[in-house]
Amino acid sequence: MANHETQQQQQQHQRPRQHRRSKGRHAAARPAAPARVPLRMLLRVASVAGGIQFGWALQLSLLTPYVQQLGIPHVWASIIWLCGPLSGLLVQPLVGHLSDRCTSRFGRRRPFILGGALSIVAAVLIIGHSADIGWWFGDTLEHRPWAVGVFVFGFWILDVANNVTQGPCRALLGDLTGKDQRRTRVANAYYSLFMAIGNILGYATGSYSGWYKVFAFTLTPACNISCANLKSAFFLDIIFIAVTTYISIVAAKEVPLSSSGAHPVEEAAAGESGTAGEAFLWELFGTFRYFSTPVWTILTVTALTWIGWFPFLLFDTDWMGREIYGGEPNEGPNYDTGVRMGALGLLLNSVVLGVTSVLLERLCRKQGPGFLWGISNILMAVCFISMLVVTYVANNIGYVGKDLPPTGIVIASLIIFTILGFPLAVSCSISC
């Protein structure tokens, strides 16, 4: 009897061991899960967004006033900005198409990021030295046709270069995260974070008037203090874009695409993407006829929204210099002071935009994206109407052209700029 009980106990001890061995064999048979990309790598790769956005902030805050100082009439200034939408429509899809099939040993995305960053450096050097180049070709302080031509050339290169760099950077983050949705959300959050940092630093740089003292060599016979500040700000942009680009491309571990196009990431989607790449833009336009009425409504409202945003983004600092401070380009210090104050307003706008972007997912879960989008559009309309009211009050007080604006007018303008950060964040996220 004792021997029988001893045998039963031994069998019971052996069963868990056999079960554990069986589980071990099954676990060994399952393929190992792919290693998750380190958060530190995503953070470093996304940092280039800060360098790109730093230049965008300088471009939006300073270049519309500067081109008028070169002699281009106010009504024609917006024509120069047409390159932005055109390059976004044509360059980004083309760069995406080419980078998907790039067989460089450095990877698919990094060559385009580096090439775009070098083009940005070349473009801002051309823009910053446009007055000097025109002077060398015979321009005078009153007539600057050469400077205007050089400026426009550099400006269009800058818009194209920005689009060349942004698309591959986002695509690189997508390549690194793969199908890991959590890592993808983190990567997008990092990208948005660096965009906000770049905006804040860029607008802060544009609002400071003493950069020409740091870079004293920027003052030349053809380049006054305002021009020298712009040139100096672009030197800071070059340093920032160089550092962030280096950090980004060194951190990324890209697997080169073979000459046959067989890449681990692409194999799963090879059957779907082959014809799509060849169709290019035509397939995109061909899908319009399949859109339902709600989709057309969303697209129409989005288009009307950006018709409102576009003039604000182009002429915000110019509005502050002309309508609030009563100045004119090249006619006294009021205009330049107003432009710098407008850049300060855009800095506050970027802070609100960044905070809203961080909280937007939670707000959408709580209130719904449609409700937030509607509220943001109403708020945008109220702010733009408020700008008309502030302009009317400023022009009827009687200080314009004689003195600096009252503190209340300036504060009201800055509040409008700040509040507009919320609807701008929603327009850039939910409706897109």
C-alpha cells in the first residue's frame, strides 16, 4: 500500500515537468516577436522636424514684410507664396514615389532628408544675401530688381526644399514603427512636439531685434538693420537645421532597399502598391467621383477654412506693422516694431497650438471630432471678425502715423493671435 502511494506521488510530480517541457517546446516553435524600436531613436529621428519648422516660422513671420522692403508691392506679395501649395501638391507625392523605390546604400529616406536640408541651407543663404547680390549686379537702395529676382528664386527653392524634407521624415518614422500602432502614435507625438519647439524658437528669433549685433558682419551698404536681422536669423536656422538633421540621420537604422525592390517592409504590400505607384496622381483624382455627399461637405468646409487661414499666415506680422503700428516698409521704425510684435504673437499662438495638439486626442474622445471641428471654425471666424474690429478702432483713434499704438490695442491683437492657436491646431489635425 505504501509503495502504491509513493508511485502515485512520483507520477503527480512528473506531470507538471512534462507539461512545462511541452509548453517550452511550443514556445520555441513560435516565431520571436520583432523587437520594438527604441523610443530614444524615434525621439532623435523626429528632431529634424524642429529644424524644418524653425525655418518655416522665420519664413512666415519675416519674409512677407522683407519682400515689401525690397520693393515688391503689397498686393503682389501673396503671389510669391503660391509655390507653397504648388510644391505641396506636386513635390511631396513625387518625392514619396521616388523615396519608396530608392536603392541607395544609405537607405530610402535619409538621402532625401539630407538633400532637402542642404537645399534649405542654400535657399536661406540666397534669401538672406539677396540684397547684397543685387547690389553687386548694380541695384540701388531705391531700385532693387536684381535683389527681388534673387529673393524669389531662393524663396521658391526654400518651399520646395521644405516639402522634400518633411515627407521622407514622416515616412522614416513610419518605416521604423511598422505595424506597431502604439509606437506610431508616440512617433507622431514626438514629431508634433519638435514642430512646436521649432515654431516657438523660430518666432522668438524673429521677434528679437538685436541679432545684427551678434553677427556684426551682416550689416552692409545694401543691407540695413532689418535686413541684417533677417540674415542673422537665417544663420541661426542653418545651425539648427544642421544639428537636427545630423542627429536624425545618424540615429536612424535604415535597411537599404535592394536593386530588385525586395525590402522586408515592402514585401507585404508589394501586390497592392505596384499599380498605385504607376498611377501616381491620376488615381488620386479619379477617386473624386466616388466621394459621398458627407465627404464632399467635409472637403468644401476644409477648403473654405484654409481660404481664411492662408491670408492670416501670410500677412499676420504685416497686419501688425501696418494696421496696428501704422508703419510702412522702409519708412521709420514703427513697421519693424510691429513686425517683431507680430512675431511675438505668433510665438504665443504656437504655444497654444502645441498644448492643443497634445490634448487633442483626449478632447476628441470626450467631445467628438465633429463637435471640436465645428467649434474651432466658429472661434476662427470670431477671431478674424475681431481683427476687423481692432483695425477699425485703431484707425479711428487717431494715433496711426503719429505715435505708437495704445497698450490696449496691442494686447487685444496679441490675444487674438494667441486664441487662434486652438483652431489652427484643430484645422491641421482633425480636418486633415
